[in-house]
Amino acid sequence: MIVRAAGVTPPAEPVGSVIRQARSRLGYSQYGIADELARISGNGSLTRDEVARWERGKRIPGPYWRQWISQVLDVGSSDLEQAARAARQARRARVLP
């Protein structure tokens, strides 16, 4: 059982989880979201492998990709920024002794 102190905000979900949940909600495969992001951005360099890295937390999409992810997955840009921040914090916590 998790007990939270009053007034304490639970940590935000990492960006990979946000992307995976939004993609699933909309019925996209990783290939489908990669294709749609490449199409809408005009940047054909994005592949399914990069989407998979984002979802697994191996990489954090930068501001360039977050703006397109926001549009394609209908997720607020501030929500994605907060999720990216949470992913960076989680990554730092794993690295520190």
C-alpha cells in the first residue's frame, strides 16, 4: 500500500509511458506512429526503433520531436515536457549511488 502525505504531488509518469499509452489509446503501432511523425514533420529520419527507445526509456525525445508527438498523439506539450523532466530525473536517480 502506498501512503502519500497530504499536499504531495505524485511523480509524473516518464515520457516513454506517456507515449506508449497515448499510442495505444489511438490504436497506433510503433511503425504507424513513426510513419505519421515522419510524414507530419517532413523528417524521414525517424524509425520505429527510435519510438521503441523512447518507450523503453533508453532515449528521451528532444523538443523538436516532442512538438510533433504532441500533435500526433493529442498530448499537451506541457504534459510531454513534464514527462520528459520525470524521465531525466528517474535516469539520474538510477545513475547516482
